Amino acid sequence: MWIRKTAVGCALALAALAPAAAQYDAALAQSLGANENGMRSYVLVILKTGPSRVPDGAERTKMFEGHFANMKRLAAEKKLVVAGPLDGVEGRRGIFVFATPDIEVAKTYVATDPVIVNGEMVAEYHKFFASAGLMAVNDIHAKIQKQ
């Protein structure tokens, strides 16, 4: 009996914390490329350690500066939706999420990255289906980043 009361109490507490249901915004959904469920297709890229580690020094620094500049450019072009580092476990070093359902198109974006060109990393491609709200991440990030 106490388990049921506790479960009901937890459910009520969570419901009280939940935001009020938002109204559907058809224009926003369309601008983000959402389907009727608010979802869309992407390509997820997992960056893994490649065959050619660039030695520490100026060349490595320049390569990573180019890597970050490339990500910034792709994000500004609304091609790169999310990017970030991973923990390195099993050689997985980072991810990209691209605003395309086409792996071949994503490969053309990744081919411009200096870490790929130099063999520092290799890319693994996966079709990914998630909230179209991811398309708004870069605009939101620009508003919360101090630099």
C-alpha cells in the first residue's frame, strides 16, 4: 500500500514540476523541418581515432584550429546541428549531427575537416531520427555563450 501511495505522490510531484503544455506552432515546425510528430532525419557521425596521429606541435595546433573553424562554418551554414567531444572510450572521440538524411551528403561535409584529411580521425556514419528541435540548438547556444 505504501508503495502505491509513494508512486502516486512521485507522479503528482513530477506533474507539478512539468511545464504547461505548449501550443503547436506550425510555422516553427515547418521552419525546423519537423514531421507531424516533431521529428526529422539526421546523420550522426562518430569520430574515432584514425591511423595517423599528428605529432604535438604547430602542425597539430593548426589542424585543430581548422577543425574548429570547419565546425563553426558548417554550423553557420545550418548543416551541422550538434557537435561535441566524447570520452575517448574505444577510440570514440567526438560526434557530429548533420541536418541531412543522406549519408553521402554528410560525407561531403566531413571530408572538409582537417582531422579527417590528416588521418587523425576517421568517421563512422549512422542514420539518426530525433526531435526537429535540435535544429534550434545553434541559435540558442549563440545566445548563452559569453564569448
